[in-house]
Amino acid sequence: MDLLDLLKLMFRRWYVTAPVVILTLGAALALGTSIQPEYKTEAAVLLVPPTTAPVVQAPNATPQPGNPWLRVGENAMAQAVQISVSAHDARQKIVAAGGDPGYEIGLVNRSSILTIEVTAPSRATALATVTAVTKLIEETVAGQQAQYHPRAGEQITIEVLDPGLNIVPSRSNVLRAQIVVAVIGVLLAAASAVTYDAIQRRRSSAKQHDQRRGRTPLNWNTGQAAVRPRRPSPQPAGHAPSMAPSHPVAHPQQPADVTQQLPVTNLAGPDGSLPPGRDSTGPKGPAERGRYPQADDTVLLTTIRRPVEDSTTP
């Protein structure tokens, strides 16, 4: 069964699928009103290179230790900060500050701009999260360079491009939940239609089987026929019927089973014409009663069982 057959089955069993679909819609609407919307905001932070030029040392002077992040560059440092702020320990610090750990740190390609995406269950939580993450980025940038004791103006700093104060509600979570409920409802409707159709088919098949078994068998089978007793031969004209003898006459013993040859009724020729002296009403004389069957005639033989008469009975 493909998808088209399944849809046809659901439409054919609409009285089964319709209640399930109605209940699904009601559940989706109730779920949409019970779930609170989420609040989203975005912020952007730029890593700024040092504002002073590096000091030029004398040719024979001993090199002085400096800030290695200046040689690495702001782009590499932005990638390092992204990894550090996205770690589990950093998220625990955000939770301790009253924020939500479900934030995301992004990086603009070929630049030192970090993006912050915050999704929180309330407006206050979203604001606390974006503020705490921005502060954590600033602390991380300063802490990565502090161990090298850079001089003033020889370290990378940050600049907040967008503080993320534009917090807007979002119902994407509600829509996702409603979609999940709708999909589950459609699957339940399809399963109900298939199950009901299978039950109905089984009942119909069982009913037909019972009807076939409950039929009354016929009283005759193929090849059996009822044969009437032979009619008495007509007496010739002017012949008086003989009187029965006064004393009993012993009848000869006859076998129990006698095979009789019935008169042939098909006397028409191949072209449908009857022989001379005959018509459709039957034979005209005793001569034709003894006619032998031809090759195309149908002969019906039957066995008649007669009771054996006792010759000693008076």
C-alpha cells in the first residue's frame, strides 16, 4: 500500500478518521494556548586591535617580551574566544549570573566579529543572558592577554556593536509543538483507518464463509435421474382382455437388479428433419419402439431394484 492508497482508504473510512483529526486539532489548539512563547535577541561584539604602534627596538638590543596575540591577529583570537565562551564551564557561569545556558556564539567569516544569539523563556532571562555573555567575552579577551603583561595600548580590546536590547517574543516553540501533535494525529488517523478496514474485511469474509457453509445441499447429484415406471403396452383392437386365472400363478424368479434401456427420443437427423411417418408427437407404431440408437443419439441407462417375489407364497 502506497501513500495514495492510504489517502483513499482514509477518505473512504472518513467516519473513523474524522473524529481523530478533530481531536488532534483540539489538542493542538489547547497546547498552543498553554505554552508560553520564547524571547529572542541577538548581539554583536567586535575585537579591536591595539591603538598604538609597536615600539621599534635597536638593532643590537635584546628583544623584549610582548603580546603574542598581536602577531596571531584578531581573527584567530576571535575563534579562540568563541570556543572558550561556548564551553560547559562558561555556560555554568552564565547560569550563575541568572541567564539561560541555551545561547549560541557565532563568528562572521573572515572577520573578528562575534555574534550572540539568545533564546530564553522570559524577557528578563533573555536580557540577563545577553549581558552576561557580553561581559564574559570581554573578560576572556582580557584574560588571554593578561598572562603576557602587555603594556598600555598593546592589547586587543572589544567593542560592542549591538548590545542585544531588542528582545522580541517568538512563537516558534509553539509552532513546533503543534506540528508534532498534528503529525501524531495524522499517524493515529491512518492507523485507525487501516485497523478498522482490516476488521471489516475479516468480518465480511467470515460472514461469506458462514453463508457458504449454511447452504442446504441439493437432493440429487450430477448423473442421477428419476425414471418413471414403464407404461403398459396398448392392446390391439378387437382383442378382449384376458381374465386373471383363479389360481395363483407362480412368477419366474427375476434378478434383484435389472438394467433397462429407455426409449430413445432423439430421432431427428443431422439436418433436424424427422424420419418419414413421424412427427414431433412421438412414435406412430410399435415398429419404431425397438429402434436401435444411432451414433449421435443419447442413451440413458438406469438400474431399478425390484423386490424378489417368493414363488411359494399362495
